[in-house]
Amino acid sequence: MKHVLWMIALAALVSACGEKPQTLGAGKQDAAPYEGTGKAFAVGGWKQGDKAGWESQLKARTQQGQNDYSRMN
């Protein structure tokens, strides 16, 4: 009985050695969000690849919809 337990333990140890490594980022890298998707569905006045325009759009959206102080009136 003792030999059977040793064989099971040895089999478990050896089976763990055959696992493939799981790494992140091995595929395609993400593009910057301000570069756009290549589709025509965008806010008017903003061009794809315009980082400053992207940041100003985010600021405007944040101030309009998420600023509690601006909604108190």
C-alpha cells in the first residue's frame, strides 16, 4: 500500500512538469485609445490619432456628466 501512495505522488509531480507556460502579451499589442478604430463613428470635430483632442473630449465628458458640483444648481 505504501508503494502505491509513492507512485501516485510521483505521478502527480511528474505531470506538473509538462504544463506549458502561460504568458500575457504574446499576441498583438493594444493601440492607444486616441488612435481610434478606423470606423467613421466618432464625435464630430475629433480626428483619429489626435491625442490632444481625445483628452479634451474626455475632460468635457467628465465635467458634464460626472461632476456633482456642476449638477447642484
